Amino acid sequence: MAEQSKRRLELKPVERRTFLRYSLIGSVGAGLGGFGLASLGFLWPRPGDELAGEVDLGDAMELIEEIEEERAPIRIPEGGISILMWEPSLEAAMRNYGDDHAVVNDDIGLMAVNSQSCPHLGCGVPWCQTSQWFECPCHGSRYNRYGEWTGGPAPRGLDRYVSFIDDGRFVVNLSEELTGPARTANALEQSPEGPSCVDA
């Protein structure tokens, strides 16, 4: 009886081939499992992908009042965009943006920039209230109040969407994304108005 229990307790040593075989199967299985989980991530939309096509974002004059009162663009997280004001009265601004962005009157226009994705490597680009610029926290790219490049590694300004005024309403076409302005396009020539929110 004692001999039988002693035999059961004795563990057979694992052979080198068996160990390598199970290690290979385990590592391939773990790799395929990770790939499968990552693939499942594509089934859920990213924040900012909820809106599509032509979207009415509200009364243009009310949006302008809110931007002026807050001294900040209006963030629309569902679309991954920020609504900002621009001045059609500036010749360079009208030349650069007049064809594709909403003109409310001779002095005020509205545009929607993609603040969800920095043109450098795709980080979100929040608004910095103190500098009055958009500032990327990942690699330090900076953009003025129009979303034009002012510094950092980004190759261009913030991308934007075609927009227009329809019966006093500000409408953005999220299916027509425009490549951001070149680094040299600086219609606003805005210096930072205070300390930066991101360390360069």
C-alpha cells in the first residue's frame, strides 16, 4: 500500500522536447490571442466617430457669442472637432479659408478643426486657455487660434472640415476633411497671449 502511494507521488521529469513544444504552443497561442483582442477593438468606434456627414451644430450667432464669452473654441467631442472663429476681413484669411469655411458676415466666420488628431502622430490637441493656442501634450506641436502651425514637429496645421451657413445655422460636412494649412500659411500671425500649457 505504501509503495503504491509512493509511486503516485513520484513526478516524472519533463523532457526538454516536451518543455519546448509546450512553450512554443503557449507563446503562439498568447500572440494569436493578443492579435484577436486587438482586432476586436476595431469593432468599437473611437470617441469622436459618432457624427458623420453634414451636421447642424447650432445657431451661428449663438456659437459666436459663446466663443467670444469663453475666449475659447467650442469642443464637440462626438465629432472630434473644435469650432473656432476666423476673420474674413483679413485678406490672407479670406484667401486661405474663404472658399471652404463658413462666412457669417464681413467680419466673422466659423470653421471646424480636427482637434482630436494632431497631424504629427495623432494625439488629441486640447485648447490652452492661457496661451490662446491649441497645444499637443505628446510632442509639443502648437497651433494658433485658427489651427495654423506655430511650432513643434507637426508637418502642417490642424486638419479641418468644410463648413457653411444654412439659414443662420452652422453646418459642418464631416465627410469632407481638408488637409491643414502648410507651415508657411500664417494668416493670423498670433503670438501666445500667456504661458504655455505644455512644456516644450
